[in-house]
Amino acid sequence: MFDLAIENVEVRLTGLPESLEGYRIAHLSDIHLTGHFTPNYMIDAVGHALDWQPELFALTGDIVDVQECIGWLKQIFAPARASDGSLFILGNHDTRVSEPDEVRREMIEAGWIDVGGSALKHTLRQTDVLMVGNEAPWFDRPSDSDVAAIASDLPTDTLKICLSHSPDQYDWARQHEIDFMMCGHTHGGQGRLPLAGPILSPSWHGSRWASGDFYRAPTTMHVSRGLGGVHLLRINCRPELSLITLRRSK
């Protein structure tokens, strides 16, 4: 559970603007603060990400599992600063606290930007992009009209990025012409057996998108194995800190 894998991932995007070649994103997912362990492991994971000097932090949900751990959020996440901001959404386990908006408030007070259920213009290296947060089916995703309204104010070739907790929103992303989508939720299957592959994968698509990088036009999707987990065992499936570098497709 604490054998952290720091994965350096290169993602090639056809529509990546030249100004964003080599752009660095630290992708965190599935923190799962349960209170069984101290915050030190997550503080250390954030520290490793900071050492890499990301230009953007992206957190794709399942932050807190129990009410008492909401008080840990500032300690863990306030240091996570990046030049273009730190963005987050919630996941299904964030419904386990009495009021998920408490999680949102604490993360915002820690300096993070809540993009859950919204579409907005965001700036990366002084380049405008369309940023979308999809928390479906547990919370909201932006309406088609919201996405269209923001997109209409941007050039047609604007890069579109989506934070989604579940990879099951892949088809939604493709329908909205998202270029790059970051997800978690599946924990890489929690374990991987020889020949059999992933053991558990809470997805309508089984283990198809348990972890890794996938492309179905026009969307590239990165699925993290996540940093934590409510199951106290991982088998051949180390927790993952994704350090993503964006590259232009040749």
C-alpha cells in the first residue's frame, strides 16, 4: 500500500499547441483518507510531485472516506502549488462524509480550484484551454450547453482537458471532443494476477480501462492506479503518482 510508484508518463496529443510542448502535469487520484494511517504518506507523495516542479496539479477524486479526515486536507494539499494552479474534482467515496461540500471548502481554502461539474476557460503557459470537470454519476458533469457556451468563446482548435473520476465517462469525453482526459477510480484493478490480469475494476467495462493510457479518437485518456485505497492490499499493482508530460504528435 505504501510502495509508491512514481510514473513518468509521456502523452502525445495531435491538437497540442506548440506553446504547450513539454507541459508538466502532476496527476493525483484516489487519496482515500480513512484515518487508519497518518497523513505522512500523502504528504510525501505531494513532496515528490513538487520536486518535479509541475506546472499544474490535477486531482481526480476520492479524497476523503471519513469525516474526521477532512481536517487533514490543508496539511496535505496546501503545499501543492503550481504555476498554473491546482485543480480538483470529487469522486464516489467523497459521498461518505456528512456533507461533501465540506471537502470542497477545505480544498479551496488549501488553495485548490474546484472544477467539479463545470466547464471553464483556464490558462496554461499563457495559452487558453477549455477545462472540464466530470464527477458523474455521483455528482454533476457540465451540461452540453455549458460546454458549448465556453467553447464558443474560444478558437475552434483550443485544447480541451477533462478531469473525470471514472473512466466510464470516456464516451462522454469523446462526444464533447475532449483532447485529454485524466481519471482514477479503478485502482488498476487493486491487484494483477499473472495471465488473469486485474482482479477488481469498478467499471461498466470491467478491467478494460483499469489503468494506463488509451486512445479513441479524438480523446486520449490516462487512468491512474491511484495513491490510496480502502483495501489494505495491492498485488503487483503499486500506488501511482503520475507525472505527465504533454508532447505534440508528429
